[in-house]
Amino acid sequence: MKVLIVEDDPLHRAYLGEAVRAALPECDTVLEAADGLAGERLAREHTSERVVLDLQMSPRNGIEAARTIWRERPETRILFWSNYADEANVRGISRIVPAGAAYGYVLKSASDERLRLALRSIFIEDQCVIDREVRGLQQKSAGAVSGFTDSEYEVLIDIALGLTDRTIARRRNLSLRSVQNRLQQLYEKLGVYQPNDGDAEARFNLRSRAVTVSLLRKLVNHTALERAEMDLARWLERDGHTQK
Amino acid sequence: MKVLIVEDDPLHRAYLGEAVRAALPECDTVLEAADGLAGERLAREHTSERVVLDLQMSPRNGIEAARTIWRERPETRILFWSNYADEANVRGISRIVPAGAAYGYVLKSASDERLRLALRSIFIEDQCVIDREVRGLQQKSAGAVSGFTDSEYEVLIDIALGLTDRTIARRRNLSLRSVQNRLQQLYEKLGVYQPNDGDAEARFNLRSRAVTVSLLRKLVNHTALERAEMDLARWLERDGHTQK
DNA sequence: AATCGACATGCGGGAACCCGCAGATTTGGA
DNA sequence: TCCAAATCTGCGGGTTCCCGCATGTCGATT
């Protein structure tokens, strides 16, 4: 049995290697890669069926790497190993996991024992293992009180990128007013309206403030922004042509 | 000789411990703490004179911890050990280092040897050691082409927090127009103006876009935002009283 | 069939924002 | 001491943004 480890921090990579060898005696070879691109390449060359992936790497973060790996072999078992439990990451992963695939999400702060169990459950038993704290986010993102619609998340990204209402409208094929409607819903759900103590004047620029609190609450993060920025650049390119 | 290590990741903590013992045979005791608060406490109890500090921890990140440590004993030698070379971090540190203090800034990606040299230079020779990549930022932040004035950085933070022009004016004791002037300079330096191909309409909301590119360029980061948010909350508190 | 909720769209107005212009004030050297 | 550069300030305007109100569509429920 082979296991591929993709992780940019050499310390964590060594630690993972140890953990894998200890938890999986049936594993005879451990491959290692230091970034997403190298990871994809190794996975392809060795037709890896078991992968441990760090999120936040560069170039090519864990989510992107997972997408291409799963596109080539959807039955690959992937364990995501990350520092944080951000909504941006969870949303990103649940968007790309193929039907029926075995995968897991374990935080780096987890104990050795929890990591060991996750490794065996996913790689041997083909079960899904999601860390408890991450689980909480998943529930929410599926539509509870603090849950956002996909379309609301879309405008959130768009204003985080700094787009104009009008531009958002064109990009999403909506009218100007509809975009503004979504924005209002977003402001509502983010609780971005000032307490409005009596007649106190407005202190916040709602649009910017919305981005701020999303960042503070980790609804979006740096890597999500980077990815969105690249998508945007591609769209701007296309739009520039068609508009002329 | 004693050395205090403050680092939340247990792996990195262990690695640092090893590195310190190897580089400094004259060091007989190594203390360890897992977050900023515990670090400050240990430093106080043991009157530590040599500290290795991780930035980005919680609660209480490295910069805050360094500030209280230096306030109590300005001659303490501190080695900052961090993942990134952000402008936000560099600016934060250079703001709090006492005159004549020995300190260093080494990236986690540095080689064992470089870390060893830094440890000896700072803790034994009382020299300052700044990683080359970080050095680059320091130059810039002191006023080159892409360098920002302190006041420009101030408004950047303020709009990143989502404040209104008017609120910024009150907070910084400026007129509305002055704030807007600074904003224009900021937009200029961030290169946030669209190429303006002929008569193409504006695609970006300048204000939001400015925040976006600052994030992408790591001029501000999550922890800087969090800190600024707390400062803001404190000011809002005070302002609420005086305004009534 | 009637009703309800979620979403899209138009209109209109008040507030905030972006910015050119021009005068005042401060600052840092010759 | 005096000049020049940088910074602060007010005025006026065009634009964008925020949002209440009204209308229309579509699917699910009763």
C-alpha cells in the first residue's frame, strides 16, 4: 500500500510521515511532495489511491490539487489536514468532493491518536471522517440561521474583490436592483447594521464593513480571495472582448 | 543561561527546542509556552532575557507579547520566528522595538544553519539579525516608491475596518476633505485605477478594491485586522461617551 | 384555484463617495 | 528669514450606493 503526503512545511511533513508509518503498518511506501503541483504530478505518476493533503500551500493549494486528483481518479481517498476550520475552506471542499468518495478533514491541532484513527478509517475502511469543529461549519453552511445562500456568498465574494454593483450585475446576469437586493440580505445576515442608538449617525460603510466582518469571521480568507481574483481576471478578459 | 520559547505549534516548538540546545551549549534551561499570554507570564516569572517568539498565535500574538515583555525589560533579546514576511508584521515590530534592543526576524523556511547563526548572534553577541526577505520590506516601508506614509497606512486600516469617511475624520481629527485626499493618494499608490481603456466604464469600487489589493499584497493581514478591530472598538466606546 | 414565500426588476430620492480647483497652514531646509 | 514643498481645508459637481415602495414571475402548499 502506498500513501502520498503533500505538505509544504518540512516539519509537518516529517511528522505526517511518522504518523502514517505508525498507523498503517500495511503501508510499504510513503511518497512526499512539498507543494500542490508536485503533489498532482506524483499522484498521477504513481496512480496514488491514498493522499494526505495540506490546505494552504503555494503554488497550488490543497483544494485545487484535490480537484485535479479527483478529476483523474474520483475514487482516490483524500485526507485534508489543515490549520484552520474556515468556512471558505469547508465550502471549497464540499464543492469538489465526488459522489461516494472517501475523504476526511482533520485539524493540525488534533491529537496523535485522533490522527491515527482518521488515517485508518479513511484509508482502510473507506469512511468519511470530519473533525468535530469543522462539522459545525458544515451544518451552518447548509442553511441554518447564520447560513448563506450560494447567491449571497457570490455577491460577498464580488464585493470583496472590489467590484461595482453594475459590474456584478453584468457578471452574474442580473439587474442592478437585484444585486442590491442581495447585498441588503447579506448586510442583514452579517449583522452589519450599527446598533443605531437613537439618531447616532452611520459609522460604517456597509459595503466595506461587510467584507471586514467576513474576514474576521473567516467566511472568506486569503487563499479564497486569491482564487476569486484569478477567476475575475479571466472573466474580465472575456468581457472585454464581447463588450466591444 | 535560560531561553524562553513561545510557539503554539507543538511540532515547531519541539524543533525550536532542539535548535536552541544545539546552537547554544551554554544554555542550561529551555522554557516553553504555547501562547502569548503564557509566554508573558513565564517571561515575567523567570525574568527571561532571551526569548524566541512566534508571530501569529492566539490568544495574544507575538507582537503584543513582545510589547509587554519589552515594556517590563527593554533589554530583553527577542527573536521573532514567523511564517511570512508581511508588511503588516514588519511595521508592527519596528513600531515597538525599544532603542538599542537586540532582536531578530527569521522566517520559518530558513535553513537550520541560518537559524543557528541567528540564535548565536542575537543571544550571545547582542546583534540584530533580520532575514533578507524581510529586510526588503523594511526599506520600502521607510519611504521608497511603493512605500506608504504612516498616515496613508492609517486610512488604509480605517477603510479596511469599514469606517465612513466622516468617522475616519473624527477619529483622526481631520476634515472630511483631508481624509478624502489621503484616500486619493492611497488609491494612486495602490494602482487601483483601472487601465481606463478609452471610455470603458468603471469596474471597481475604488474603496473596496483598495482593501482587496492590500490584502492580496499582504499589506494588511488577518491578525493586523483583528488588532485594529479591537482598537476601533475601544475608540468607539470612548467616542460614544464624549459625543453625547 | 387561491395563497404564500422567494426572487427579479423598475423608480425615485437621500446620503455617501470621488475628485478638480483654489486658498490657507505647516514644515523643512537654503 | 524666507521660499518651496507638503499638508489641510472648503466648495461644488457628478457618480455610485443604500433602500423603501410597487409590480411581476415561479414553484410549493393548502
